[in-house]
Amino acid sequence: MKSCLIVDDSSVIRKVARRILEDMDFIVDEAEDGQEAYEKCAQEMPDVILLDWQMPIMSGLEFLKTLRGYNGGDKPKIVYCLAERDIGHIAMARKAGANDHMLKPFDQQMLESKFQPFV
């Protein structure tokens, strides 16, 4: 089974995403911010990461840049999650190493379509 780390400061977003991804047979873990996510990745690298843009302590972009510089940090596929379509933010995320992006709020169909290629 593939593993997924959901990184978002919203417990509601994490809960909804967890339910959908577990139904897709992912083993799911969660982190509330980029720092916690980085520590979890240092212990065990997930196959896929659903990453929020704006979080306290360490933003999604900071986490992404830090992870991609870490030994083995190039392996996880990362889907960047933004609250609004901002071409500049999307471009920065892609440049930093995001594989794809999607907008919040998302629904089951949208999340499944982004993660199906990783199953």
C-alpha cells in the first residue's frame, strides 16, 4: 500500500482528505504544519504528500524547498493545495518541486483524480 502524508493546519481538511485517501487504500498520516511534516518525513518518507500552502511555523513552500533538499526528499510526489488560483504561487510551488496542485475547497472526485495516478 502507498503512504500519504496530509499536511494542513485545518483539522477539518485533514479529516476529509484522510477519509477519501484511506478509501483509496492509502496508509495516511497527518501533520499540522511544515515543521511537523518535515520531522515525520525524516523518520519515514511517504510516497505522496498533500501539502497546504499557508500554515504556521513552516509554510508549505518552505517545507517543500527543505524537503526537496533532504536526502531522499526528491522521491515523494507532492500535490500542492491552494485556497485561490494564484499563478505566481503555483509557479513557485512547481519550481520548488511540486508535482501537481489543486484548489480548496476540494471534493472527493477532485482529490481522487489527483491521487489516482499514485495508487
